[in-house]
Amino acid sequence: RPKQSSHKKNLRPLRQYQITHTSNTRANKSTTLNQSIQLMPSATATANENFTMEDNNSGNSALAAESSSLDKRRLETWALLCLFSTLALTAHETDDQNMKRSENIWITTCASISLALSALSSLAHVGNSALSSLFVGTILEGITALILVGLWAGALPIIMDPSNGLAQMYVGKSEGDSADYQATISNANLYFTSWGSGVCALIVLAMYIKERLGGGGGMGMGYTSKWYLLMLASVIVVIESMRFKNQVCGIEGGTADVTCGRNTYGLATGIVGLVVSFLISLFSSLGRDSALITTVAGFVMAVLYTLCAGLLTFDNGPATYVGNHYFSAWAGFFISFAVFGSVLKEFLGVGGGATASAAAESGEDDVEMDRI
């Protein structure tokens, strides 16, 4: 009996050890599970941070590529402006109509300044010099582009005035009671190179403003440049119609009454085109345009400029000779149809517009799934 009681006493510590060991094992498992649960949010946060860093890096790379592309296009435009300025200066100085009057001195000064500034701007865009960091993409480049736009805006009306006889001049048919005067190109080199200089200066300024303001825009952002071109064509139609009205229709026997009536229609079309294209391009740049209103405006301008090109450049029109009046009327015709075709396709969701919207919706779904 004493041995039996001693054996029972020895079993009690063994049972206590087994119970203690089991409880410790359960506690360790619980601690490990808690640690695993605590580590899961950390791992998720780390993964999200990695994805965020990758997105930021890809976004920065895309922005850098876009900025490099814009700089390259500006370099090409600056180089073209330098070339056109050189040719315009040469064409003007070798013209026999250059009588060294005040108007001619102003044209020479404008072309010389344009040549110098565009050459310096082209050099600034080449390489990574101190001039590049000081000029490219800074306010200095914007001021330079604005100065050149102002210079050519003041020079082009003088160059294109037929009464000055520089790039255009009046010729008459001398049929019947009226002389039927019309403006035509007299110096083709000066005519085309001066227009090329003015357009290049305007394009450089538009590129700079777009880069400074960044992206964004409404449904017409993809074809806003066409509305700007239509506005430019309308401005030229207005100027040439006003000039024809004052210099030809204002004199006795200058032209027939039907020609002056057609010129009046061209003037009205130019004014309407100027107002409509300015408003549409402005609201489109601000992202507040309407698809329906833009489509209706494009259709109206297409109809108006179809009649304008027909009345001004056929039969007894005031722009049957090749000149500013002729080119601007046909430019308004082609650009208005290009605008109407673009806005109609966008409004109906045909082609790129529908694909882009579908891609946007797919992207939104992916973002929502990532969030879930």
C-alpha cells in the first residue's frame, strides 16, 4: 500500500505538466495568429505603397515624355519662323516697290527683329546650355512669342494692303462702266513668307500657353485648334471685306453693285464666324462646351461659308483673283466642314469618341475593383 500511494503521488505532477504544456501551446498559437493578423494590414499597406509609387513613376515618365515632345515641336516652329523671317526680309528688300517709306522701314524692322529673336530661341532649344534653362518653358519664352505675334499683327495689314503695293495690288478688268478693281498677289515671296512668319509666331505662343496651363478641356478639346483657325480665317474675311468696301465700293465706278452686295454678305459671314468660333473655342478650352451647341454651330458655319465661298469667288464676286480675300473665303469653307465633321462624329459617338469613353469607363471599373 505505501508503494501504491507513492505511485499516485508521482502521477499528479505529470498531469499538471501536461495541462500546463497544453495551455502554453494554445497561448503560443493564439499569439502567432494575432501577430499574423496584425501583419496583414502592414503587408497590404506596403503593397499599396508599391503600387502608388509605380503609378507615380509611370505618370512622371509620361509627363516628361509629353514635355519633351512639346519642346521638340516648339523648336521646329521656332526654326520655321527664323526661316520665314529671313525669306520675308530678303523678299522685301529686293522688291522694286520698296521706296524706303515709313511703311517699308517698319516692315524691315519687324522682319529683322523676328529673325534675331527666332534665331536666339532656336539656339536656346538646342542642347542643355545656360540659355536653355533660362529661356525654354519660362516666362521669357512666352514674352518673346507674344512680342513676335504683336509685331507681325502690326506688319501683316501693311504688307497685305493693296494700296501700298507690297504683297498685293489692285488690278481692274476695265469692262463696261466700272473698272472692277480687285486685289491680287504682286510679290508672292513676300506674301507667303510673311504669312508663314505670322502663323508660326501664333503657333509658338499657343504651344507655350497650352504647356503653362496644362491639359484639361471639354469635348471639343481635340479640335479646338480648328476653331482657332476658323476664327483666323474669319478675321481675314472681315478685314478684306471692309477694305474692299472702303477702297473699291466707296469710289465711283470702282465695281458693280452686285459685287459690292456679295462683298457685304462676305463681311456679315466673317463677323458671325469670328464671334461663333471665338465663343466655342473659349468654352471648349475651359471645359464648359456643349456637344449639341457645338454641333449646331459647326453646321451653321459650314452652310454660311459654303455660300460665302460661292458668292465671293465666282462670277461677279469681289475675290475672283488670287489673294487674301480668295484664300480666306475658301479656308473658311474647308475648315468649317472639317469642324462640323469632327463635332458630328463626336456627338454621335462614332470612332475615337466612343472608344475613348469606353476606355474611360473600363478604367473607372478597374479603379473600383482595386478599391474593393
